[in-house]
Amino acid sequence: MTMRTALTIAGSDSSGGAGIQADLKTMLANGVYGMSAVTALTAQNTTGVTDIMEATPEFLAAQLDAVFRDIRPDAVKVGMVSSPELIEVIARKLLEYEAGNIVVDPVMVATSGARLIKDEAVRIMKAKLFPLATIITPNVPELACLSGEEIDSAAAMEAAAGKLRQEYHAAVLGKGGHFGEDADDVLCTEAGSRWYRAKRIGNPNTHGTGCTLSSAIASNLAKGLSLEAAVGQAKEYLTGALSAMLDLGQGSGPLHHGFALQSRYVV
């Protein structure tokens, strides 16, 4: 049996709720072989991040060379990258190896509203990484930051996603989980807009949802699904995982950090 492959380029979350750990669990749960190129190591748990050690551009390039020269990925997910130099390396290597099915999750704004990357890194991401993307998956705060538009309604969210699609010629999935009574997402492609509806689930363990959704989309693209089907199945996967409400037991901080995202599929 030949197994399809997917590569995550992102930071490590030592507590396993987000980052490459969540990506690899999601890829396995969705039936593809996951690989990783680590942009940064973090020391973190459910109470927060205590230290970060970023990879050097040279080492990130070496990781990407090692993967592409041996097990070529059928899809690539790019997650949190805070350094302009690392974004440059990723864009250069994706071009060099003619990578396809590229999912860019522009991790820029925390749930609290705090900016996570500097303006120069955002500029390089827009100029060099977005044009390579098959799909870009910003949440509402990120979509507002990237489009320069205020987003206070579903119509405004759709318009901002459409604006980004026209500017970068990539599909854009605007994720609506940060506002409204429901968790509706809108996909804007060259063919138009399509909404993916879902009820908001009262699960406090939502850390890593963005990582999980983008990795599930990449997994589905690696398996040959159309973009619309890849997004739809990824949305169903995330909704089902959140609905499972798995509890890991006693924790010391904000509850259990993303564990629910693989609960139906990974024991």
C-alpha cells in the first residue's frame, strides 16, 4: 500500500496541543504520513510559553532539503513562522522543489488580539509565501490584519477573504470561530464563495484548532481531494473532534490544551 505524505513547517509545542505535534497527530488521524521541519522550539504548557529557541535559517533549510530529497510531500502546511529570514528560506525551498498543495496558516494574532509576528515578517509572508499558496487560512483577527478591513459581520468577512484571494491568486478560507454565535467559515476561490456552517461547541479546549484544521486540509489535498471537499472534510473532522469532549484528567492551567482535537481518532 502506498501512503500519501504531508509536511508541516511550524513550531514545536512541548505540551502537544498545537504546532507540529498537533499537525502530526492530525495527519496520522487523516490517513497520511506526516513529516516536519521545525521553525522553533518552545517551552510551554497549559499556562503559557516560558521560552522560545528559533531555528537558524541554515538549519531550517537543511531540514527541508532532507525531507524533499528523500520523501517528497504530497502537500505542505506552513504554520507559525515569526522571522523574515525563515519565511524567506521556506519560500525559496518550496519554489526550488516545486512543491504543490501548499496550505498557509498565517499565525499572526493571538486570541487575546496580541500581534505574534513583526510587520517585516508579515510583509515578507505576503510578498513571497502567499503567492505560492494553494489556500490561506486566516482567522478573523488575522483576516482583518491582512486585508486592512474591519470585520464585524459575515458579509465583511466574505468581502475581506475575497479581497485577499484577488490580491494573491490563492484560495482563502476565512475562519469565523472568533466571533458570532456559530463557527461558520467562508472559502473564496476563483469560482466564488462557499460557506461551511457549523454550530459553536461549548468546549474550553480550543488551543490548536487552527493548526488542526489547516493540517487536515493539507492531508485531504495530499489524498487527491478537491479543494472544496478537502476543506469540508477538514471542517467535519475538527467539529467532530471538539464534540468528543475528551478530558485528559487533572491539569494545572487552562484546561488541557488542545487534547480534544484528536480525541475521536487517536488514543
